[in-house]
Amino acid sequence: MQVVNRLQLPQSIEVADLYVKLGDSTSIKFDAEGSIISLHQNDTISFNTYFNSIYETFYTKYTTLNELVYQLKLIGTFEIIAYREVGDKKQLIRTERVENQDLSNYVELSLPQFNSAPDAGRIYLEITCLSEQGSFIEGSLITQQEQMRDVSLAIITCTFKKEAYVKKTVDAITKDSLLQSEKFKVFVIDNGKTLNQEVFDDSRVKLVTNRNVGGSGGFTKGLIEALEEGVYTHFLFMDDDIELDSEAIYRLFGLYKYGKQDFAIAGSMLDLHKKYSLYEAGALYNKCKSDEGEIKDTNYAVVPLKHEVDIRDSSVLNSLLVEEDVDYGGFWFFAFSKEIVDEIGLPLPFFIKTDDMEYGLRIKQYLKNSIVAFPSIAVWHEPFYAKNPGWDAYYCLRNMMITDAIYGYSKYWSALKNLSGAVIYNLLIFNYNTAQIYIQAFNDFLEGPNFIKQKDSEILHSEICGYSKSHKTQTSVPSSVNLDKDYKITKVSKAQKLLTLLTLNGHLLPNFMIRDESAFINYPRVEEDRDSICKAFTKKRIIFKVNDMPVLYQNELDNQAAFSILSAWIKSIIKSSLRWSNINKQWQQAKGELTSLKFWQQYLEPRQS
């Protein structure tokens, strides 16, 4: 008998609806040993939820599993019903009346064999209490089928001074009772050198200190350590600052044990601030998606799939059955086989940002697709809209340009148009730090692969962080502004927009025309709800409220800074026109070397000062 997955119960009421839907008089007790649901007569609990549905479409496509049995631990008398939903149709596929008063016994409900597409759907249980009182203690999905292969998993997490996060994540894995029977080891790569082995009281955890070579360097260090042990069939990259239900890891074992073919698994990202919101289930690279769902190629675009949908809604859960063509999955939770590593090599030395995109593109080329955003395999992670460190713009741009060069996406005039637009826009909002960072990223890309090989990543990161704070006219202060309910978005005429652009939002005006005033601009994620930056025309300062960030950003007009940046950008354009074609070829030719074990072993060594 093999347990494929569990009917997982929530660990807090905050996320209960993602695991089980309770009746009005039903109660759930949260306990360190596990949750218990207490029911009264006629109470119903439903597992028509994100985490506890069986996504039949994915199982039939990617695994050999088709003989599954629900095994339940219940006390009382119950009616158990299994449903299948396909689109807007709901089918009753199995029903049974059961009675049990012995905690040592399990109740079983066999499912019919899985349907293939287009009849495959989403299967779930509903349980109604028929006795005066009853309890649901636990449940799992089991099979008697022979597995296709043994699976041994190396779990690799990279951390930089996030000790509490990583300790909680590691504990969730090592203390999971069902995972005790599986072959795994956790490699904690400590880029900040702030942890010690005594923190992890489990022999299946290996702490590896590492110099700060960013996330890509940390993950690759862990991958090399795991490869050297020579026993792992699969690897899992996992961010340190996630909130993890260890069931996500257990389900990997079942999928890979019964997999029909080799495939990578892109774990979905749930919004840590809105825990019922699915933020991303795989993503597209250099593509855009129309409202009608049409996919088009476009440069410098990254599109999250199944973006910001409420997964408490059963119709949304049914929509997850429609599989989309995934280009990559984020390294917050990304699993792949040793065979993939043997064939395509190691990640690129990107420090942070775009490393997961590039590795995903490489895997997709090798597997001819087969990057699977399997529903219910997910972690909670801080969403990108809540982060604004500033310096990460350098890595986003530089690394995306390198990736574009390697995969033949790089087009000179498109790059110039996008970058010029980004530089000018940041000047319009007096954001000189970001404008300068974009130019630096562009220039470093133009230096070619030798820049990556020769420049110490720790020194470079220190320099980039310095660039992000170099202009003292940009500050942040704790947010104390609450938008009034009558607040309205400012609309401006085309003539005013043109005047703002021609004068570079006041930079080209004489000083006497600039008023010592501040323009308050609300800048939420939804573009239609954003204020016009033209509000700052002839004003000295812009105060930004960005998304739900707990700080306000104040930028002050600085003519000298703007003209210096414009001059630097013109020089970069001239330099790029002479080097573009050759530099793109250099990046393409260097991919093999930069992803080799030999290169990484040297790159990870401490640099001589």
C-alpha cells in the first residue's frame, strides 16, 4: 500500500477554507498533534477545496495512477459521497454509508478508475454525519499499484540571515510523520553565515556555509553538494522565506514514483498577505496574454499564469484543470530530476532574479515542455508587489538581457526602446537611483561574460546597493497617509502630457517656475487606478504611495542629477551600437561554460582580496 497524499486539515482558521468547508455547527480543534473536526447530526464537511481535491486531469496525463482508495479515520455514522466536477457539471461517482467506533480502524471508499480527457475533472469528498455526534480525525488517498521507480529527494534551500524562517521550514519537513518513510535530505545553504548545525537536530539536515553569491549561487552550491553524494533521483529548490505545508513535498514523491515521463514541477505561489489568493501557477517569459487568452511574443514581459484568483471558489478550482503552457516556475518551490541536471547543467551565475526563468527555459527545451504547475502543490510567499528594495532592478534587467541574448530573443532596437523608456520614465518621477541602476545594468551586460567571470559578486552587490541609495534627494518615510474615500484619480489632457514630456517634468524649466510644493501620487498595482505623474509638473517633490507598502517614497527634483544620467545614457547608446552583435554572440557561446561544474566550483571559492 502506498499513500499518495493526505486529506490535509488546516493548521489555522485563517486558511481553513482552502482545506475543508465546514457546516455552521461544525467545529475544528487545532492541535500540535493534528486537527480534529467535530460534527453534529446532519452536519456536512466538504473537501471541495484547493488542497484536498484530486485533479484527475493532471494525474491521468502525467502518472500511471488510476486505482485509488480513500482511507478515513472517523468516529460515528456517516454518509460519504465522492463527486467529480467537469466544467460546470457535477457528477456523483460513489456513495457509501459507514459506521465506526474504533480509532484503530479505517473506513475505505474506493474510487472508480480515472477518466481521461475530456471527461477527466476534479474529484472530492463530502461527508455527512448521521449519528448524534461524530469526529473526523484523518484521511488519505492510497493505492495498491506498483510504483514506477524509487525516489530519493534532495531538498535545497538557500538563506541569507533569515534564521527563524528557515528553521520553521526545516522543522515542518523533518517532523512530518508521513515523510519519515521517504528518502530525503535537506541541504541548508547559509549565504549569511549566521547559522550553526546545532540549530538542526536531525541527521537528514546538512548545513553548508557559503559566501554570499545570491540565490542562484546558493541553490547551485546545494545542488553540487547533493550531486556529490550521488544518491538522489530528484531535487527541489525552495526559498527560505516561505510558509510551507509539508504535504506539498510529500505529494512530489507520489507524482515522481508513478510518473509516466520526466517532468519538472513548478509549485504555485500563494499570496502570504492574502492567503486565499493564488498569485502564480507557472509563468510565461517574453510573452503577453490578451484578455481573450491569446498568447503573443513580446520583449521584456513576464506573465504569471492563473494570476490573483480566489481559490476558495469552486469554479476557479475547475479552471485550474485547464493546463497552460508553462515557460518556467519560480524557485520558491521547483522540482526536477537528476537526468535533467545531467543533460542541461547547472543554473547560470545570476546572483538573484531571472535564474529560475532561464533554468526553466532550458528545462522546457530539453523536455519539450513538461513543466507542470500541478494544482495543490503550493507554498505561501511574500508577493512581489510588497517588495521594493530598489537594487533588484539591476539584476532583473541585466539578467533578462543575458537570457534574451542566449535564447535569441535579443533585438537591438527593441532593447533600446524599452530601456530608453524606462530611463526617461524614472527621470520624469525624479527617481534618479533607478535610472542610474538601469544604465549600469545595461553597461555591465555590454561587458560580456568576462564581467561575470572576473567581477566578485559580493563586491558587485555592495556597489549596486550603493547605487540604489546614491541620490540623497530620494528618501522613504513611514506611511501616515490614508486615502480619503472621496479621493479621485487625477486625469490630465494630452496637451499636459506632452508638455510634461517635453520639459522632462520640469527639469528643463527655469528654477523660478518650480514651486516648493509636493505632489501626492497614488500608485497601486492596478494601472487604471494610478495617478498621472503630470501632477508633479512645476512642483519640487513627488510623494508616492506604492501598492500597500508601509512607507511613502519622496523624490525631489534635481536638475544636475537628471542631466548627468541623460549624458550617461547617450554614451551607453553609442557604446551599445558598436558592441551589440558581438556581445550577444559572446553570451550565447559562454552558456556552456557558465553552467558547468568546473566553472561553478571555481566561482564559489572565496575570492582573493
